[in-house]
Amino acid sequence: MHTTINNLEHIKKKLVNYSKAKIIAVSKTFNQEHIVPLLEYGHKDFGENKVQEALQKWPSLKQKYNDINLHMIGKLQTNKVKFLFPYFDYMHSLDNMKLAEKISKEENKHNKKIKIFIQVNLGHEDQKNGVSIKELPTLYNYATKDLKLNIIGLMCIPPQSGLTSKYFNELKDLNNQLSLKELSMGMSNDYLEAADIGATYLRIGSSIFGNRF
């Protein structure tokens, strides 16, 4: 059995009590030969950080494996939004109105709706993307009411502070306040904690694929 499949199965066993948590295999920097074994095995959700890299790998794979979900989990510049279509199904990093407007325009142009998470900067970290907690309601209302975007949940990358569960609980509370059903949080080093708090999408890369190149 391929190493990536063994790794995925190992993670699934740990998550056996968390039926709501779906695993996004984050394949950034890994090429098709690493991804295909998981596709053949039947895994459905994959994540990429950069549009350009995804366009080199996924068009042919999506044609062959047409029931998979491709997730954009990295920051997206407005001039790259057009490349989300037609390959991506989910986006985890909406954090400003300008980006929301661009997505709306492209959705109308392509007649396709993408499932979207709003990224929240819980730790107020300058180096990280995400809307502030204070500005979240304004962005959410604008995206859903004015632009009719399909916002399905919130996403965060918590600060490296040892208080991960505090931030995960905070994101869950914000999610509940907006009556959103999906929750994107947890990566290779903290996915069990995230699942325990209620994550429905876990973004796991190195624990499946190994160390990045």
C-alpha cells in the first residue's frame, strides 16, 4: 500500500469518533504521482495553496476523477480569482469585500457557485490573513445578502501560542452566532483538537504526504 494511503488510514483511525470531520489532503508542492494513489483509493477532498500550482496538476486529474472536491486554502489575490473556475469547488480564505466582489463577478460569468469559508484572524496577527472579529459581521452580511455568495462556514489558522483550543472554541462560537454549519480548522499538528471542538473540515498536509519539498 502506498505511504500516503497508510498515512491517511492512520489519521482516519484517530478520527473514528468524529464522523462530521472530513479530511482535506493538502497537496501543495506535491505532484501527481503523490496524489494519484489517494485518488485511486477513493479520497475525495484535496487542498491547494496556490492557483498557479493547482493549474499545473489538477485540470487533467479533475477530468479523470470528476467527483472530487478541490479546495483553495491559501490567500487569493483578486487578479487570480478567475483561475478558480472551473476547477475549484471550495474556497477557505475570503477575508475582504473587494475579494468577495470579484468572486461574485466570476461566479456570474461562469454560472457556478463556489462554497466559501470566511477566514478570521483570531489572534490579530499582522502577518496573517483574515478578517478581524469586529469586521466579520459586516463582511458576512455583505457577502451573503448583497453578493449572494454561498458562505458555508468560518476558517482560522490559530496563533502558535499554545492556546489552540481557546482559538478553536472562539471560532466555533462565531460560527454558531452566524448559524453556519461548516467549520474549517485544524492541520497536521492539531487536527484532533479541532475535531474534538467541532471542525467539519481538517486541512492536513504533511501528516499525509510527508515533509514539503
